[in-house]
Amino acid sequence: MSDGPFISDISSHIWDTRYRYRESGKTIDLNVEDTWRRVASALAGMERRDKAIWEQRFYQILESFRFLPGGRILAGAGTSHRVTLFNCFVMGEVEDSLDGIFEALKEGALTMQQGGGVGYDFSTLRPSGEPARGVGVTASGPVSFMRIWDSMCATILSTGARRGAMMATLRCDHPDIEIFIAAKRDPGALRHFNLSVLVTDDFMRAVREGADWPLVFPLSGDESIGEVVERTWSGSGKPRRCKVLRRVGARALWGKIMRATYDYAEPGVIFIDRVNRMNNLWYCEQISATNPCGEIPLPHYGACNLGAINLTQFVRRPFMVDGDLDLERISATVGTAVRLLDNVYDLSHFPLQKQAHTACASRRIGLGLTGLADALVMLGIRYGSPQSFALGEKVMEMICHSAYRASIDLAREKGAFPAFQADPYLAGEFIRSLPVDIVQGIRRHGLRNSHLTAIAPTGTISLLANNVSSGLEPIFDWEYTRRIRGADGGLSEVNLADYACRQFRLQYGEDASLPKAFVRADEIAPEAHIRMQAALQSHVDSAISKTINVPAEFDFDAFRSIYEMAYDMGLKGCTVFRPNPVTGQVLHANGGSVEKQCCSIEREAD
């Protein structure tokens, strides 16, 4: 193995173009160690005491890419740039009025200008064709206004701001749901958005029963009333009286969602009732949107604060029969990483005061992992095998429990997050699944952070860390081509080698045959992807961003069954990608197949 931090030109390029600090034409970070020291020093500066000790500990986990904080942290901490260190936000409710819509647009523009991606739930906008209140015209519907957001994003990007990312969600019972489903059939439409349908338990039940499904919208008091039902609508934690505008077959609507994602990769699906039922802050939040990649469901004006443990750096005796993971060292790294991410709240700017208030009330963080597939290969374990599921779950369980214990210790030292209320918090479904000592510790001391775990896509920071496999994704290929954006904004294609493969070649020579543990993403059955995600989800209090890749010739009924399996196995969301002529492509395998991650190169989370 190389002694230097970078073992490939692309990793050095990513650092130089995305994370290296320059000011007024002067290069401040002379090497990546300077970047690590800058970040460690800035975040340790938030400590009340022992700043030098914490700076050294933060540096040690950043060193050699053992811990990868979100890209905004790497790029912004310790600089003079007035930017947010939070990667993504969910914005406020889009009020169903022209003033409210353009106020929400302005807030999104200000957030994106500082480098934050944004998520919106457009379910609060009345459907197309319905009378607009008090102005004698008819509404044009949510999708028409989403096009304004898309143009805004493109305009913000043209100013040189960081590449933008947006998520749009719509309820499965909104009358414009079919328009939303078809919105990205045109290759040029809404290119700066990811789309997801908010799917309820009632809808899934109606799909399986073959029942009719009412499409509804809340009554405002001035409509003629026909059939009325109650729904807990977006923006309200209490049931509201909603007018039934029409009915469709639930199976037919589900089929349209599935056909759209089969044909052009969107929309994704968020099982929103499960998200809210499992939310640690169920007693004071209602969630109807996520950050752009879906791993952090958030309330209005919530923010995501992400980081990942790079498992490849904890493999002892790689490619040997007695190789293993240093779990104790992982646990220790998690404890320090929780503190580092918690300090981001005290260092970062926020584009809006509402975001600062909401984010600091919960201090939620999303600590996850990356390099899982490479670590499995280095341990001789084939991704998709029962052994791989067991090890993945074991590692994520350790990360989760270590993070909660660290947050209890921080609460004892610095105080619990402001929205903490012991009795309702401890009654939460996820919290009740934790070990007894953690539950007792929370009752005695509180918790510094309302949420602690999430698994994000780590496309760019995984490239920075010498191209380790991203998040919990399998290895795409040993060698492949990827589009990369340069400092001038232009795209170029670069050849990449997977980290584990490179390490094996260095250890055993270029001509050595790869062991059976080396397996490509397209060799793994979709069911195995789902089982891996489900194994880790039980120890993730937020959510997981994962893309299940299937070949172009994959059967439609089998494709549809993946989503139904995801629902049955307790996942909070699902994204399946099938190569198609509408969606752009990021990675090219040697054999010519393609993979699209849940975010394109235009909309990566890091």
C-alpha cells in the first residue's frame, strides 16, 4: 500500500477542485494534511476546554480518510467563506398562494447560493384546474411551479455556486399525482430535481386489495362540498377534512409509478408513514420531505449534518484468511466523529434564521459508513451472501450503539438537545429497540443529538478517499469510466480503479487472479440489495440512500416486485435504476453497461 494519502490522480484532483482552500488567488491548503488540520482546528475551536486535545483527535480520525465528513464541512470549515457546512435542507411549507410560493422560492435560492441542497413537499399546492382562492382563476398545479424552481436552480448554478440538488415530493393521494409521475418523461424536464412519491400504508393496502383510491385536497372553506374524507395532510399533524376530487384504481396508480421509474428512473418511493412512525421526534415533528438523496427525512427547515466511517481503513490483514475488522477502533472513531459533527452546529452559518432554529433544536446528525463492499472483498466475503448481511448488520449496530453512547456522554457534558422530552422520546419505536443501558442513559442524562445515524451516498468523498466503494453500494466494476466535473465547470471522462482491486494488485501483482469475493454490482440479485439495506436499516434512525441496479432487459413484473419487497422488509424508501434512453449516465463499465446513482454528477450530495 502507498504511504501517501492519495494513490490515484483522480483523488488528488477531487481534493484540489472541491475541498482545497484558496483565498483571493492564494492557495492556503498546500496539501491534504493542511485541509484536515484546518477542519480539525475549526471544529475543535467550538470546545469549551481541551481544544488542543480535541483538535488532535479530530485530525487523527480525518487522517488517511478514516472518517469522511460531509463535503460542505471539508470545503468550508476554517475558511473565511460565509457558507453553510450543512449539505442539505428541507425547506418550509409551500403556502398555497402566489406570495407563499415565491417566498418559498426565494428561501430556496438563498439556501442554494450558500451551497445547500433543498427538499420540498409540493403537496400543499392545490391541483391543476381547481379554483385559486379569491382571484377568479384556476390553479396550474404543483408541477408547473416546480419548473420555476428548476429554472432558479439553473440560474443560481450559472453564478458559479456549487452544483445544486433538489428533492420534490408529492403525496400519493394528491390529485396531480399522475402529472407528477410523468413529469420527467421529457429528458429536458426538471433536471435539477429528484422526485419521490410519498406512499402511505393505506395506499399499499389498497394496492394489494385492488381497491379504489381517492385523490383529495384539503378544504379551505369556500369550495362546494361533495364527498369528504379525513387525511393527515402535509404541513399539519392533525387530520384535515379533504374533498374527494376523483377516484382511481390503486393498482393502476401503483402501476403508473412503477412504469415511470422503470422507463426513466423516477420517481422514487418514500414510505412516509413508516418514516413518521419511526421518527425519534414523532411527538413534535411531522415529516413529508427528505434531503435530495433521501437518507435524511426532515421537518420544515431541518438540516442534515453527515459523515461516514470508511470501513476499508479498519480492515486488519486484508486478503488474508485471518483478516478481520477492528471493531474497537471503529467504535472509538465513532465517538470522536459524533463530537466533531455536533460541533458543526456551533461553527456553521445558516442561510435562514428559521433553519438555525429548527436544526439547533434537534442537533440531529447522520453518521454512517462507506467502503462496505470493498471491506467485504478485503475480508474474503462475497457481497450478497448471508455472511455479508451479518457483518454489515454487526458493523452498523456497533456504529449506532457507539454513537448513542457518545451522544449521552455529550449530553452529560454539554446538555441535551433543546427539543428533548424524556418520556415521549423514550416511547419512540426506534429508541425502544436500543440496549437497556442506552435507554437508561438517555433517561438519566438526555441525548445531545435527536438522531445519530444515516447512510448517505458518498460519491465524491469516496473518490477523494481513493475511490472506495460508496456507502453500502456494491462495487460497480474493477475498472470503469466516470464523468467528472472540473474546476472550469466542464465535464470529462476519467478511468477509475476500485480501491480494493488496486490494493489486491499491489499486494499480489497485476497478473494475480481476483478472488471469488470480488463481485460486481450487476452480478448481485436485486433481492440481495434489499436484504443488505434491510439488515442495516434496523440500526439506522434516519434512512438509507441506495440504488438497486438492474439490466435494461429486466422483467417489469420483477422490477415492480422489488418495491413491494422493500415495503415488506421495513425499508423507508427505495430507488431502482434500469438503464434507459431518458436518464443520463455517470459510470461506464468495461462491458458497456451503465449505472446511475440516486444523484447524477449534477446533483451529488457531497
